[in-house]
Amino acid sequence: MNFSDEEMIIVFASYFADPAAVWWNVIESSVKTWENFVTEFTVQYASGTQIDEWWEELENLQQDPYQSINDIKLCIMELSTLLGVPHSAKIRYFMRAINRRIASRVSDINASLSDWN
């Protein structure tokens, strides 16, 4: 099933109660995408310790011999969404995390990394 960002946000937010519902009423009009929703929710409800752990994981991410490029991409996308990392930084984290030979080849052929799809 494919849901639009708006549909996912509506479903998720329908479960909010008490302080979460109040928080949502305040910010609802400014949230337009699922990625933005996840970032706002994380800022509001994730602990500082959890956020630090996510940053550490992103900063130290390295492709191991059994991980595909897609595995690395998905991990970076997930962490970037949680942390509100801009697109340009996602590309830098990706190039740092992947196998050096592959990263070198990507640079050599001037491959475009602007399209994550």
C-alpha cells in the first residue's frame, strides 16, 4: 500500500492524546511532509541521549563487506530524517560511509547523487 504524506500524517496524528494532541494542534499547519513530521516529532519527543546515539551512528557509519549500497542509503535516509539532516549533508555522509573504492569510482565518473530514488 502506498500512502501519501498527508494520509500517513493524518493516521499517525489521529492517535495523539493529551499533551501530544495539544502539541500537534500547535504545529499541524506547518507540517507538510512525512519527513518534516518525523523530524518535528523527534525533536519534541526523543530524548537527548537517543538523539546523541543517532548522531554517533550517522557519523561513524561505514559499509561492511556484507552491506549493499542500498543498505547504507536506507540507513542514512532513516537517520537523516530523524535528525533533520539537509539533503546536501546526506550525500556527504553517504560518500563517507560507502566502500572507498566505490566512492572513488562515483567521484571519478561524476555520478549525480541528487536523486536518492
